[in-house]
Amino acid sequence: MQAHRLAYLIHIFIFVIFYRSVSGANDNASSNRKTCNGDKPENLDMHCCNGKLYNPEKDTCCRGHRDNITEGLSEKVSKCCGLEAYLPLNEICCNFTVQPKPSPMAVCCGKEAFDKEKQLCCGLNKKILTKKSLDHQCCLEDQYNIETQCCCPSEKVHVYPKNSECCVKNTPNTDIPAPADLRSKPKLHFCGSTPYNPMKQQCCQRKHGHPQLSCPS
């Protein structure tokens, strides 16, 4: 009887030891998922960044050679510029530097942002110039009007009038007609006294119409 009782107690003892070991392992696994350098978050949605807890709904963790938290900017709407988070809606990352966007379609000019519709990014030194007109383009760190001027990089002064010797010398020969110019021009058609293109229009009772629409009876 005593032997039977002893065996029963040993069996209970072994069961308790086994249960504690399994329970402890589960606790550790759960703890590892919920801790960040020993800190246990109350909110299970908290993440770990550089050993610190943060909420990605409110803050952003930018990862690199070290992680950095930018507070007050949700990861849902942010991007990282190096280790700094920014809002791409009104900011832009230029060479690891966050800059405000001067326009919705802004692009980078070195570390600066510029409006490519109104400005130019010119030269090796990335100089931002305000466009004098829509016809202006970069000539090294200057700008010129492509309709009235040319850019001569071989001269000390780079911008010249189109009729200058430098411009004429560097202008491609346009005397040779392009292949399209060699084709015979289509014969003119008239609708009454008005010429029209039969490939694109129809003459219907002396009124122009769309070529794919039938004429009214």
C-alpha cells in the first residue's frame, strides 16, 4: 500500500515539474514577442525600434546603420530619408536631406528642391535659376532662349544670338530635306471653295464632317 502511494506521489511530482517547464517556456516565448529591451507594452501593436517601443500608427521608425524614431508621423503616410521620416505629400528627400516641396511636381537639384515648370537646375554645381520663359534651357550655369539663341560651350561666353558665327558654325545642316519632305504632297480637295483633307474629313452638302460618319441624305 505504501509502495503504491509512493509511486502515485512520484507521478504527481514529475507531472508538476513537466508542467512548470512547459509553462515557463511559453511565458518566455510570449515575453520575447512582447518586450523591447525588457519593456513590456500594454498595446500589443507596439513595435521595437533601436531598443525602444513605438506605435507605428503615430510614429515612424527609419532603419539604417542604426534605427531612429520620428515622433508624430505615422508609418502609414511617411517615407524615410536616411534616418529621418518625412511626409511625401509636401516634402521631398534630396540627397538624404528633407526639403519642403515648392510645387506638387517638385524634383531635386542636388540637396535642394525646385519647380521644374518654373525653374532650371543648371551646371555641375546644381545652380537653380528662375526660367525667363518656357523656351529657356540650361547652358552650363546660365540659361538661353532656344528660339533666338544658342549655347556654344567652346567659347568663353556661352550664350550667343542665333545669327552669330558660333551659332551658325555649330548648327546642323538643315538644307537637306528630311525624308518626309521628299514625299509628294496630297492633292488638294475642295468642298465648295474651302480646301479639306479627304483622309480626315468628308464633304457633305458643302459642310465638313468626320470621315467615319456617313453624310446625311
